[in-house]
Amino acid sequence: MMGEGEVFDVTGQRVPAAVAMNAAGIEPVVLAEKEGLALTNGTDGMLGMLLLAAADLRKLFDIADITAAMSVEALLGTDRAFAADLQALRPHPGQARSAARMFAALAGSEIVASHRGPDCPRVQDAYSLRCALRFMARPGIR
């Protein structure tokens, strides 16, 4: 960042940082008062941890959608609640994304299809299944 030390260039060769930055057209940063302290006081490490946690959170959303879809299937739930036309009635983008992913995961499920007919006595799914999407609709989620 300041052009000091060594870095690996685009070819994987170790070169002086100033040379690599010059080749890439990047001007070295000149630090002002207190900026050096900001770089060494741990905030950069905390930011790095936050970014890693955010990446993990994205994976958890994937797992949550798949787990919820599997729960719907295991509890003989319906995929009708995840239909795009129903999701369009609510202004919750996170919920709509989860619904679309769960609907896709359940597409072609013989288990879900097996109780879709008029002879199925169920009125509605278990409350826990109906709430799975509401969690994703909360402000700040996704």
C-alpha cells in the first residue's frame, strides 16, 4: 500500500512493492497523522474477521434454505406457500429469495406431490414450517 516491502506480482514472482505498484499504475499511499496507528491497532484484523463472518453467513443462508426445504418434505408440508405469486404480495426481498430457493429445492419431490391431491386431510402445515420464511423477512436479514 505504501510501496514498501515485497509482493507477488501477477506472474507469481516476488518483486519490490514499489515496482509492482508502478507497473499496475497504483500510487503509493502517503500516511498522515494517526493513520499509521489506525493500521496497526487491530481494526484491520477486526474488519478481516467481519468479512470472513459475512462470507460464512452467506453459506449459512444457503444451508438454512436447504434445511427448511428438507423439513417441509420430511413433515409432508406443501410447497404452495413458496410460490412466486404469493411471495409477490409481500415486500420482503429476503423472504422471496428464500421462497424461490426452497420452491426450487422441492421441485419434483415425490413426497410433496404424494399428498397434494383432494384426499389429503391437512388444512395447513405446522407452524414451524410456516414461520421459516418469516424469519428471512425480518429487516436486516439478507
